[in-house]
Amino acid sequence: MKKENFNPGIIILVLLLLPAILSAQSMNDEYIFPGDEAWEEPVYEIFSRPNFGLGGLLGNILVEGNWYSQIRLRPEVALWKVGLGVDLDLLFDGEGHLRRAGWESWDDLAKKLFYLRFSDRRDSLYFKVGCIPDYTLGHGLIFDDYSNMLRYPQEKPIGAYLGANTNAYGFGFELYTHDVSKNEVLAGKVAFKPLTAMGLPILKNISLGGSFGADRNPCGKYPDSDGDGIPDVYDKFPHDPQYWLDTDGDGIPDELDIDLNGNSIIDHPNLNPYVNEVFPNIQETYPGYPFDTAVFPDSADSYPQTKSMWVYSVDYELPIIDTEGLRLSNYGEYAIMRDHGSGIILPGLAARFFIFDMKLEFRHFNDQFMPSYFNQLYDDQRCQVVDHVVDGHRSYSLRLKQDELAGLKSSQGWFGYLMGNFANFAQMKVAYQDMFGQDVTKGKSLWAKLSFMPEQFPRLKEASIYYSQTDVDKLDFKNWRNSNSQLNGRIVYNYGDNYNLVCRYREYYRDVNNDGIIQGKDEVIESLTLGIEFQF
């Protein structure tokens, strides 16, 4: 931050808060990795008396071109099966004034809720409201680690799920929404154990289930404040339904501008009809005037026709061996995308033995089917801006993820997952999908994470890197930055007996101009976090 923005009041406030922050407990950020859900859901501790914690982040942040001193506090409290966490983000300008944006309405205050939970997904009744970083259904053929936190904290949707499990033939259900105020991305499941009462060896434990996933409005990612049918993301006048283009960025709508290109030359009236409205018959009156004939006004498409996406699946899981040293199960799942294709996992095997966890499954997909359609990057991929420049002419439009389905051909292949923990020195996770078939264009995916916990560096607790490429024609490591990949890094440095200094870096990519090359701040979306992690 610039020197003139230095504010002693902020430093004093930080020093007052620091003792509380350094004696608190923070939340863990998990890496996104297929297969992690193979065995258990998180189980929360039950407290007989209130258990308090406080996490936080101190630093500077750039918001809308202005630097602010940032104090982010995340107090948490847990009692019995109930847990509550809030996210309080305080931004101060160079004069010590609190930035009011984000604190002005009841909706703003509601979004300070980080989570409210009751029990966990194994209990007889459970729910969670707020931020849900990883949501998976069945065996991941529809929802696989979907997150409503992709653009957090810039956007803070309040998601929720509610479910129950009973003793009546193992019947259970669950409902999910990514945002209770919009209810666009939805999911649900039911499951039961039909042979429980028969007492048959092994088969009595078989579980059958059904799930659905939906995006009722993929274009809902981009709002339209003035209702003119042009999304705000490229509407130059988002609060005026009469205008939406401003080619030269001079603040004058194209419909009222006699110089669209901003080169101080009046446009030729044949190319810009508004010129004749301002200067009637100007071409005949001044035949020698050097009108601008190189006029390339922007164009913008309205929302594409809204097409909701619905996906349905049925699945089963049969535990075969469940001992301390070995766990083995067989599973399968069949899914169908409405108005598109279908896919199946059969057979699937999951095992845990010694230091390894693994999954191996055979997959067969028909035309126009994409596995794990609702994945970690879905909130960004569901609808994207296409910004084309051809011969000086710029055009804006929206592209839906479901539009990619038309080009997908029938394929079959394997998916495998392996995780190993080597003497608490290193942990390796690798997952790979290889689908093959005639004219298959999106058949390969790779996820990889390597973590070190080296004892020879006693204060360095972890150094890890995570990288993925998903749904690509071929894995491209020469151009490893592409719209189907993401990169995460994490360093944990022990700063005391009960807390760690944590640095997290993340980037994912968006090919805005559709040229196949990722470059520039508009196409590389980065986030860097430096903070303190507490464990008491």
C-alpha cells in the first residue's frame, strides 16, 4: 500500500485484535480431488458446552481500483451438534474510514454467515446453510466436488442442504441448493437398503439410490439490472434499458454518438445513421468533408434462449470386506442428461489397504454425455462471455457449458484414483481418466497433488502443489494453462506451538477471446492468501 495510505489507527486496532486471533481456531481449506469422498463424510465432534474459535486474516486488498486495509474475522462456536461460523470483512481506507459497501442492507448482513450446521450427513437429521466447498452425489457421475465458493469472497452465495437417514431399510434423502435466494443449481437424492431384513451375507448391506442435479437458469450467473435483455457484464449502461453499447468508451451511447470510434472524425452517415439526425443532409451540404469510413461499432447479443439442464442417476454400492486392515466395495452408477446423452460406471471397485486408498471403474458414455457435469469449476463454466474481435469489429455474446455436449461422441474407458501416505513424509494423490472412441474430443482428465511434510525442516509442516486438467482431447503440458485446468499451491510454516503461517495460491483460466492461448489478467484468475492457521 502507498505510504500516504498508512494509518496508525489501523495498526493499533490490529494489535488489539492480534492476541484474540492468535489464540483461536481457523477453518481448513480442502483441495478439490475426485475420489476423496470414497469412504467417509466429515464427522463433527459433539460438545457438551460451548466451544469457541476465531480465525482471521490481516493485510491489504485492492477493491475497484482502491487499496484498503483489510481485517477479516471468522468467529466460530459449536455446541452439541450445532456449529455456527460468520465471516466479518472490515475494509478501511487510508483515512481510517470503514468501507460501507457490503454493510448496507439486510441481504449484505445475511451474507456474513459463513455456515450454520446441524450434525453431519451420517446422522438421522442434518443440515448446513452457507458456504459449501465440496458437494458430491452418488459416485460423482453428476455432482463431483461442486462448490458454491468458486468466486468467494467476491461473491458469497448462501447455499444449503437438508437430509435425513432412518432405520427403516436404511432409507434416507437429501435436498441441496447452491443459493437459497436464487435456487438455480439444485440437487437431491434418496437411498435405501432393500435387503436389510433378509439377513443375506454381504447382500444385506447393498444400498440403492437415486439422484438428480439441475441448473434451472445457466445464464443466471450474469444479472440484467435494467431488464433490457443484455447482461450487465457487457452492458455499458446496465441501469438504462434504452442503451447498452459504447464502442469508444467515452460515456456516450452508440445510438447518440456521431463518432463511434472516438477518433474525432464524424462518422459517415451511411455507416452511422445518427449523424444524419444531428446534421440533416450533411453529406450533400459538405460533400468534401472527410467522413470516417472505418467505423467498426461493437455489437452485443442478448441472452441466449434459456435452456435448463437436468441430470438423473441411479446407483448402488455393495460393501464386500470391511475390516481394520482392508475395506473393499463394489459400486455402479447410471446417469442420463435430459435431451442429451447417458453414461454408466460399471463395474466400480474401491479399496483401502495399508497406506493406500484406491478406486478403479470402467465407464461408458453415449453421445452428448459429460461426466461430473457439476464439478468444482461449474459456477464459472456454466455460462461464459465470448469476446470476439474480427477486422476491428468487437462482438459480445454468452456461451453455455451445455452447448459443448452436442460435439461429444460415444466413448468408453477407465477412471482410476490412487492415494498414498508415505511415513508422514509425503502424500501423493493421482487420478486419471482415459476415454476413447471414434471422434472422441474430450476424453482425458488428470488430477495430481504432491505434498511434503519434511522432518528435516521442523518448522515447515507442509509444502504442496495441486494441478488438474479435465475433459480435454489430450493432456497439454506445453500449454498447461488452459480453460480446463487449475493450479493450487499451499505452504504451511509452523510459527508457534499452536498456530501456523499459511500461504495459499490459486489460479484458474478463462479463454475470453477464444484464441486457445491463456494470457493477461482477464484470462488468468488469481488469488493469493496469507494468513494464520490455528489449532487448539
